[in-house]
Amino acid sequence: MADENLTRIIQETVPGRQITLAHIIARPRPIIYKKLGLNPGIDYSQSAIGVLTMTPAEMAIIGSDLATKASDIELGFLDRFSGTLIFTGTLSNVEQAIREILNYAEHTLRFTVCPVSRS
């Protein structure tokens, strides 16, 4: 017998090839590093955090490979199930890594990519 007070949630992903978020957080406050579990031993005045979401989610694996080969960044979080990728480094290195991911996704894999946003 089903309980009428239970809520059923169905989660679906839409098939597609896209990068829906490419954001740079320039000079983040130390509390952001702490809350995300990122390396706190860095020069915050020169640092940045790159945040990307992509579909299919496995693209996060390819994106992490591209980012680490293109620039001196440190991977902070990679989720092959949600398609989320977070990395840190100097502002110029994070920008370079994001540019490489977007360029490869758009021109080689024919993904739809969003513009880079920055805060």
C-alpha cells in the first residue's frame, strides 16, 4: 500500500551537447575556498576559480584533461554525473583553461557553448 504523503521525484537530463555555464570568480574571498574544500594555501589576491557545467556530463572528464594540459590550474572538483567542473589557479591560467575547453567543445565537438561570465 502506497503512502499518500510521499512525494515522488523524477530527475531527467536532456540529451544535448552544450556548455551551459562557464564562469570565472576573480579574487574570491577565502571563505569560498573553505566552503568548497579548495586549496586554502594560495595567494588570494592573484587567484581565480573556474566553474563550468556541461552536457553530456562525461564532458567534464574531457574538460578537466583539456584544462590541465592547457594551463597550470589545480582541479578542485570534477563530477562526471552532473557535468560540473571546478578548478583554481591564477586569473590568467583559469581564463586560458576555460578558453581551451570552450574552443575545443565548440569547434571540435560541435557543442553549443555559452559566453564566459565573470564576477
